[in-house]
Amino acid sequence: MNKISHLYLALFLFFSTLMFAQETTESETTETPGKQHPFKIGFYVGSYFANKYTAGVYDGYGFDMDGVRITNFEESWMNNKINFQYGGGNGQIDQIAQALNVNPRNSPSPGWELFTKENMPVNMRYTASFLFGLQCRYSVDNKNAISLNVNASKLNVSGNFTITTIPPTGSSQINKSIQTFGIKGGEQRLMIQIGYNRLFGDNETINFFAEGGLNMTYSQFDKNEILINNLKIDLTEFYDYQGIQSGYTKLPSGMGLGAYAGVGINIAMGEKFTIQLIYSPSYEGIKIGDKPTLNWQHSVGLRAYYNF
């Protein structure tokens, strides 16, 4: 179990215990007409749209054993994987040629060209992902509340790189062929939000609301791999010249501070349940790149609270 899973489980157990340990009293607060206790606990499910700024750390250059970003092509993960470990370097089998169904690169009639900086990945971007969370709330009065949200998301990153193949001697094909393949990355994020929630309106069932507060994001670089036809290559593994695994690089992770906001619709579903439809922009610090900075992320989703 990784660090995010441990932290998320601990927070879930802590706040679940806290909510269920509260004594039921006769003094109740009213958020909307109908008697309700001030404590609410629930869940969140939605879609998370990550800013593309940090997607570049999955571009195949990678990190060294100490977790420092590699900046030159010669030391990059993809150069070492494609040209050496899988490309027939040090007398090893040319698995790249096998995947491309061409002659090995070190043969008299090579079937593919040396992978260069110009072939490196482009168009790195995050895809929309699910966002799940535990939501806790304490109503100060019938309009105002203090909230604590713990949300988690597993993100995917994708892009493209190229390899140039050479037509065999005597072939009717004249021009070289540039083939495009995919590179993928994986990232985990845990967002802890502490803030203020305000209802607007006096309708018994439906009202608008707004919220805002402090956001803390723990982000963790999870994986990076390429796929050349049927050949999948994990970029984060390291092997020595004999092909023996020598370990993994130190994958970056870190906690960044920021802020969040939200607007939406609050729907009272009787005395025991409340639903909120919400759009939430968040200004998050994602500390996995060589130059961490604050950037906007966006999410839309649904909250469902149980009113104690």
C-alpha cells in the first residue's frame, strides 16, 4: 500500500470515529427547515481536470536515483531504454527491432534508426479522472458551516513519440517511415480541504451555496511507461550491463499548499440527507516537477451528506 493509501485510510478512520463518537443531544441546529443535528458526514464523487503544467515530467527524461530531474537526452530514461537496454546495446537482443518487425539496428541492413532527441515525446497531457472523497461538515447556524474534505484521484498522462524505420535493401519502398507510439504516466493526488460553506436563500428544499478555504495537495509520481506495438517498457526500472535489475529510480512526491473555492446547488432530501451539486476550482501546488508552482485545477461532482 502506497503513502497516499495509508494517509487516506488513516483520515477516513479518524473522521469516521469522530463523527460516530459525538453524543446525540436534544439541542439541534437547522440548516434548512426540518430538524437536523449540526454534524454531517458523507462522500463525494466527481470528475477532476488537472492542469497540464506538470504533465511534462512524464516526457521520458525522468529522474535519477536521487529523484533529481534529468535534463539532458544522453542520460534520459528513453535514450537508455530504447537505444541500449531494449535496442541491442551491450550485445543484448534487439527487442525494439522485434517489436517493429524489422532487422536489428546493428545488422548489415538495419531496420530502424538510432533514437534521438528529435524523437522524444510531445503533446503530454492529463486525461480527465475520477475524484472520490470523504466529506465532513459542522453547521454553525442555519446558513454557515465549517467543512473538512479529503479527496483522492488517480491521474493518467499520455503523449506520443516517434521511431524511424528503414526499408530493407531491395525493397520497393523508397522513403523511411516515421512511426508514432504512445507514452503513459500515472500520478496520485490526495487533497485535504479546510474551509467555510455559506447557503444563500430561504427555500425549504433548494438553495445556492458558495465555499472556499485552504487546500493541501499531496502528489506522487506513480509510473511511466512506453508501448512499442506489443512491447511494454517500464521506464523507471534500472538494469546493469548484464541485464540484472539494479533497482528503481526515486520517484518524486511532495505536499503543496494552495486554496480552493466552490459554487453549487444545495438540495435538502428530508431530515437525514443533503445533496450538493458543485463546481470547484482549486489553486494547487503540485510538487513533483523540477519547478513546482501553483496552478488552477478544476472539478465537478456530487456530494451526499448524512445528517446526524
